[in-house]
Amino acid sequence: MTKVVGRYGVWRGYKGFTPQAAREIEELGFGALWLGGSPPADLPEVESLLEATDSLTVGTSIVNIWTAPADAVAESFHRIEQRFPGRFLLGIGVGHREANGADAIKPYDALVRYLDELDAAGVPKESRALAALGPRVLKLAAERTAGALPYLAPPEHTRIAHEVLGADALLVAEQKVVVDDDPDRARAIARQMVPMYLGLVNYVSNLRRLGFSEEDLATPGSDRLIDVLAVNGTPAEIAAGLAEHVAAGADHVAIQVLNEDYLEALRTVATALPLER
């Protein structure tokens, strides 16, 4: 799968890419676009991005199982796969308890049921992946999908996830970055986004397991936490931070740029990465 998605890709909300930007990102040498923000079941943005590019993979990171019915998602998958064979990866996940308000069925059980429905609809294991942080869902990702899509997780989590998943499963590590060599300015940019996650149980629990203290996790997040979750500095320093995920076992790193002009920031980061252009 790493041959399909390459070593590095770009993560943004599903409405955040234009076809023109997708073309440039491909030309820079990035291997995949990751569409966040719970895209709807008809996956409207995917085909325009695939049409605009030649070999780039497009993945969802992630479709929310509570808001996008499996049968409708499967129909969209087959529509896209027919037009662009092998270039779409369906990432799914349970989202957040705080936002979903879905307590009638346990999230893990709901995820298993959703995968069963995708199986019945003919969506192959190798064309889907799971948002996963804890060991139970990581194991499910290895057993029932191509691999895992952790989010808001430092390289230490990547190392643990790689051990749980095994060598054959795809591991895509998301990493936020701020291209700015002034740490205070970079942290201010990062704090426009990162604190919103510190009220979500799954992320906070994962970070707590990794050794971050209650002081680190209190809004707006300690400098230590911010610097790990949103790597900042020069392009070379950011490239070194991304490489930590690769060294820890990531097959692919999905880069989420927090600078206002994300394309310009990507252009500078690309100069410091071993990309295939």
C-alpha cells in the first residue's frame, strides 16, 4: 500500500482541496490527499480531485459511521472505484462521543457492524482503513481493513500502533505542522486549532496514556504538548519531525499544515522531504 500512497501526503478538511491544488500537490511529489471533516456518504469531492490528477491517491480520514450509512457509502465507493481503480481508500471511524450523541450501541460494536455491512456490499478489505488509537480498534483495523489512520498522535503512539498492527498493515500517521521559525508565533497558530481536541475524551485519554500530564492537557495545552502535536520550525526541522513517524513505523505521514497559506507552506516543506517528483 505504501507504493500506492507514497511516503507523504496532505490532510485537510474534505472541502479544503481544489482540483488545481491537487494537481500542484501531486507535482510536488506528495502521494495522497486525505479528506477530513466527516464527508457525507455520497463523497462529492473525491472524483473531482481524482479527475485532476494522474496517480494521486485520495482517502477519507474519516467518514463518520454515525452520519454516513454503510450502504450509501458502499455505493459511492463502487462508483469511484469503477472510474479510478485502486486510487481511492475509504477511511471510516466512529468520530466522537461528544458530537455523536449515539449511546444505544457501543462504538466498537457499531464499527464491527458497519464493517460487516461493507463486506456484504462488496467493499474489499484492502480498500478501506479505520481511524484507530487504542489497541482494540488497532487490532480490528489489522484484521478487517488495510490498516489504521490515527489522528492527533505523536511518534510514540506511532511506534505502539505499529507493534499492534504488525508489519503487513498500513499505518498512516497524521501530523500537524506550522512552518515558522519563531516558536511563539508558531504555537499561537497551532493553538487556534489544537485546543479544540482537548475536550474530546478519545484524544485526551490517548495522550494521557502516552505520558502527558493533566497540566499538559489543560486548555490551551502546554508548550510541550503543542510542539509535539503541531511540529514547528524551518522546513528542515519539520521534515525531521515527520521523519520521526517514519522511524517509529509509519508507512505514510499525512501532513496537516496549519499556516494560513497552506500551499505555500507545503512548497517549502517539499524542498526538505525525500519526495518523488
